[in-house]
Amino acid sequence: MCCSGDKVLLPRVPPPHELLQIFSNETFESRHFRQHIRSYNHVFSFTSLGVHMDETIVANGRGIYSFRA
């Protein structure tokens, strides 16, 4: 279902300049971010959602898109 069976290839997106700076600079903010990166990661990990996709809903290809968790 995803990427039309590997027929669609997405180009690599370069990382934002701000993200590169926060990892490579020696400013207070950069050092603080690197020291607490695990905490930031934990905060954002709760924004992810894991589900089992119900293939019976999308298999027929008719109707509107439905997402059932």
C-alpha cells in the first residue's frame, strides 16, 4: 500500500539549519540541548501513535479514507 509498491521515491530532505547548529555549536543553548536530549526525546515520544491497520477497511478502495485505531 505504501509508496505504490516502491514506485514512489521521496528525495532526502536536508536537516534544518537550526538543528545542525544546535548539535554543533558550543553556545549555552546547544550544550543544554545535548545534555538533556534524552528528556526532549521522551517528551516527543508520546506524540507517536502505534496502531494495527485494519486492512479490510482500505482493501476495497471505495469510499472515503478511514482511519480506525
